Amino acid sequence: MKFILSLFFITSITSLNIIAENEAVSDERISEISLRLESYSPDSLVERRDFLISYQEGDDANDSNGIPAGSPSKRAIEISIIEALLVVLVLS
């Protein structure tokens, strides 16, 4: 369990460093993303994460809820937030 949590934090820090290098994402934007994602069910979170990952490979521009994928840095931070929420759901 500690290994998974440590791996998650390392991944998050790495993702945030990549984001900082590419484009600054404001705290306000991070809050907006977090608030939107908190209302998602676990299945919806997994679906959204899968969509964002597949979008990076050149698939759809909007998910099933019609929410656009955004810039690479916004996608990366959203994936990080989704993974954090999923870890919290698993640990609780």
C-alpha cells in the first residue's frame, strides 16, 4: 500500500514538473478542474482519464459529456487530479 502511495506521489510530482515547463496552469484553473471532477463517479473518473490519455494519441476532441480535452498541460494536470481522486476512493 505504501509503495502504491509513494509511486503516486512521484508520478504526480513528475507530472507537475512537466506541466510547469510547458505552460503554467493557474491555481484557479486547478480548482475549477478539481471541483468539476469531485462530482464524477469512480467509473466516470476512469472513463475521463482513459479519454484524456487516448486524446494524447490523437482520438476524439470531446468526451461523452462534451467536455473538451484542453491543452497538453491542462490534460496532464487533470489526469493527475483524477488519479489522486481514485487513490483516495480506493484508500477510503
